[in-house]
Amino acid sequence: MRWTTFFSGAIVGICVTTPALTFDGVNPCGPAATIVFSESAPRDRVTIRNQSPEGWSVAAVTWALEGSAGDLIFDTIPGGAGYSVAQPFQSSGGATLSHQPGLADGDRTLDLVFSEFAPGALYAFTIDLDDRISGQAGTMIEGGELTGASLEVVFVRTDGRREALAGEFETAATARVAAECTS
């Protein structure tokens, strides 16, 4: 798996293998996060864990469904772009959003901006995802349908340094971004 690290639009480094986590789930090489999607009815659940060492907070997460194997969309209103059951974005707690995300029915990109998301913290939310390829009742999303969906996580260090890491979801409905170990 290949993760690319970006900073102000320039490539800083490429991590060919994801660094091993410490016993307590922290990336010893710098900022890291894991995003897990869990299919459920009527709401799908997403958890984001900041696995960075002390000093690195998550500032923002952008989740783009374009390119997903299931041609997924966010289904937020009944009778809208998705099938049958629709659920709006609902924060379930953990880290603190700076504002509610603007997400319309049928959107394919979700932007989350955090005012507080410390190392070791979790943020969870619920929403409904539907696929656009099944042609009928594509309400149950399998992990493989998320493959190809991308995300970018922007981290900020206590000294103001920002680092953005990009990655894609795997077949297990999980995405992990992590800074590369340089020594």
C-alpha cells in the first residue's frame, strides 16, 4: 500500500509501508489516523482515531467517495438521491467539530473541521451511504464498495506546523494514514 504525504501542495515523502504502531496504538513516526466504516441499519457509523504522538492534533478530514468501487453517495434525506432509508449526518461525540459540515443529499464529499481532536482521541458520527451501481436497494454497503474512496487528514502540531496525509479505503472498510519513519 502506498501513502503519499503532502505539505502545502508539495510532496514531502512517500511511505511504502505503514509504520508499526506502538503497544498503545500510537504512530512513533509522527501524525497518523485510522478511519473505520461500519455498516448498520438504519445508520452507518464512522469512527476516526487520532493515533499521533503528543503534540499532533487532527485539524480536518476530507472524505471523498468519488472513485469508490460502489459509486457511493451520502443519502441524507428521504426521497432524495439514495434508496429508501436516509439518515442525515449526526455527530456521536468524541473530538469537537468547529462547525456542522455542509452536506447535501447525494453529495460525494464530506469535509470535517475540528476545533479540538487530541492524540489518542476518537470522533464518531453516523450517516447513511448508498451505492449507485446496484440499481436497486443499494442500502447495505459492503467493505469492498468503499475501496477507492479517498481521504485526506490535515494534522497540526502545537508549534503550528501542518501536515496533510492522503490515503484510500481498503476492502475491510478501513483507511489509515501515517507519517513515514525517516530514521
